Amino acid sequence: MDVLKSVAVELPCNQCGQRYQVTLGQILLSQDALGHDCLARGETECEPLFEAGLLNQELIGAFVDAWKRLEAAARASGGALRVQEAPNDR
């Protein structure tokens, strides 16, 4: 499982209240995009600028590494690691 595509931060829109998700992969891509001479005056004008600040790159990397170790341990036990939505999350 690609946790960079499967795990997301869910946020509410400050204007309408609707919720949207930004995947870990989108956050990392946004961090890579920073410094490419964007002329935006702030986060409200540049989606990558906003997304890049959601989570620390090293923290995401540590999570991905831990996920890989958990997947390997599950495989070694004859199983597979899966993510499921908790019943009370919505």
C-alpha cells in the first residue's frame, strides 16, 4: 500500500466549512515545489504553499519508514497490513 496516496490530512474550509483531504504525497510534492519563484502573496493564493506547511517532511518520512516495517512484520506473520475507517470517525 502506498501510504503517501492513502493517508491524508482532513481539513475544513474556513469559508464554507466543507471538509477536504490533502494526502501525504500532496504535502511532500508541495514542499518540493516551494522556492520555484512563486509570486503568490501568501497561503491563500498558493495551494502548494499552504499544503507544504501542514506536516513536517521528516515526520512524514519517519511515518513511511515505520509503515514499511509494519508491512514487513505483517507479511512475515503471513498477513497483510490494512487500514480501515473507524466506525465513529464520521
